[in-house]
Amino acid sequence: LRHLARKLRASGPVTVAEYMREALTNPGQGYYTRRGGVGESGDFITSPEISQVFGELIGIWYISEWMAMGKPTTLQLVELGPGRGTLTEDILRVFKQLASVLSKCDVSVHLVEVSPKLSEIQAVMLTGGKVQPNPEDESAYMKGISKTGIPIFWYRDIQDVPPGYSFYLAHEFFDALPIHKFQRTEKGWREVLVDIDPEVPDQLRFVLSPSRTPATQCFIQPEETRDHVEVCPEAGVIVQKLASRIEKDGGAALVADYGHDGTKTDTFRGFRNHKLHDVLSAPGTADLTADVDFSYLRKMAQGRTATLGPIKQREFLKNMGIDLRLQVLLQNSGDTATREQLLHSYDMLMNPKKMGDCFNFFALLPHHRLVHPDKKDKPESKSPLPPVAGFNELLLK
């Protein structure tokens, strides 16, 4: 707060994006750089922390897409903001169980992580802590071998990840990227800024920009009908990078996050100790987040890839066969406590009032995965394309 107050007194109000960036990733005092509270004891809890089934089904989604795309001989699994590494660990377990299917494929894992604290936790979870920092020959800042024998690399930025056939995963990643907030007024669009409250010296408040800001001119779509809009330009840039990589090298991206399809207005909020927290109080001590606008992500793919979704988490997991997997786990678990835990975590993931409806799945895929390139000329000659798992209803033969 002292650092921000000095900055605001010196240079005036900052955008909400600048405020979020400072509060979350400031090298000295940022929330993620300093602690990053994922899990039961932290400030928020994520689906992979609730149930192993979540990550297993995502692992199956990737293998299903890999098979539908003709089983390429190399596969990079790239996770953006991997948290504690739980999700990657669950996916690698599935890859190990289906090793016979993947036997001719060269698999590697690439984690994009800015937090030194979290990358240490990931290294312990995935490799048992056997890592080599600063490998000289690579753009990675750390590398190791997973417990299942797969090479893992760590990077600070997605552009450092080597090109190649890749599956990208962004689970609760986009919601923590900085947003700009805009308000429609009688004089046109104004940007919401953060400033010191002159009445209360050590308190922050929201103010409106007196005139248009560069962001107002760049980020508001002319057809916008809402009166309050949140835009995350960084998410747009990352989706553009993903889309051009998938267009060039093949693969797919799966995004799982809470969000909306261009309908919501004010979703900026903070979490501390699993409770809602005022976004402007005690910056750097709480997780700040905003709902992902999937309609904006779709626009930013700029037609380079096909997009699927967003569909609700409970629909996606149902289509992926979560009910069947739950039955198997229940039959195989001997004690009541485990069974209760399984049912409780299933309810957390699937109940519309818990995570079932507020989380969405969204995918980027190459166009040829959904439409045969020569389908236009000879519609009857090609065999039908396999449906995309998760986004189509599961039919059990």
C-alpha cells in the first residue's frame, strides 16, 4: 500500500490493469510472487485440488484429440500458470496408464510460470525436486524429469516455449490477468482508474478518467451494448499467440475458467482465506480476479483456429464420462471416508450452485479438425470426422 500510495501521489491515478499487475506480480510484494495461496490453506481452491478425476478427464481429452489428429510422433503438453502442478501430475498419470497407446510418441511437458515460489512447489510435486536450474542450451530457466520419466521444462513466457505440435492448457489462468474497466457516461466512454482517497490518506478509491484514455479508444468494440465493460488485452495477446501456433504447428488449446460470453459487466473481485475481499484494501495480500470474457477470446483468435464453447463445466465433464469414472472409483474404494470424499468432490465440480455452472470450457482447434478441407467438393467421399470429446454428448457403445 505504501509503495502504491507513493506512486499515485507522484504520477496520479493508474488503470485497474496497472493496479492488478502491481498487486499480483510486483517482484517484491506481489501476491503471486510472494506466496500464491492455492489449496486448502491458501486463499482459493481449484478443481484439480478438489479431485484427481478432473485432471484425469483432461488427460483423456488430450489423448482423444491426439488420436483424432492422426497420432503425431511428438507431443508437447504446455500448461500456462500451472499452480502447484496438481493438474499436470494428474494428466501425466493418465499418460502413464495409457503408455501403450502413446508408445511411439515423444512426450514432453512445458510449464509457463512467473512465480519462483510456485515453480519450486511444482518441481517437488512433479520431479521429486530433481531439477537443474538455468540449463545453458535452452530458453527454459529450469528443467527436470517427471516421476514417470517425461522431460519437464519451465519458462517465464509462452514465446520461450519451442514451436511444435502442442496441447495448451490454461486452467484458471486468464482470470488473473490484468483487466481495464470502462464505464459509459453521458460524455462517452471513460476508464475506471485507481487513486488515493484525499479524505482518507491511506485508502484507495475508484475514480473515472476525466477524458478518453488510449485504452478507451483501443479496446471498446463499436457494437458494445453494455454500460460497464472489462477488457483483458493480455488475454487477447495470448490467445493470438496460441491461435497462430496451433494454425502453424497443429495441436489444440483447452481453456477452463469462470467467465461469460460477453454478457457480464462488473466481475472484478478479491479472495482472501476463501472469502470475498475488497479489491482495494491491503493490496498484495489477496488474489484479484475477474471473469473471463469468452466472446473476446473468440474474437481474438481472429479466425486462425476454430473455437468451441464456452460450455459449462458440468456438461463438459459429463460428456467426458465423469459419472462412469466415479462409479469405478467408488467400487474400488474400500472405506466409507474415501467414498464420502469422492462424492463430496464430485458435488463440488458438478453442482450448478458450486462449480458446475460458473466454470466453462473453451477450446481452440485447427479448422481441419472440424471441417474436411476438401469436403466442399466431394461431400460424400470422406469418412466423418470423429467428434470432439467433451463438447459433444458422450455415446457409450
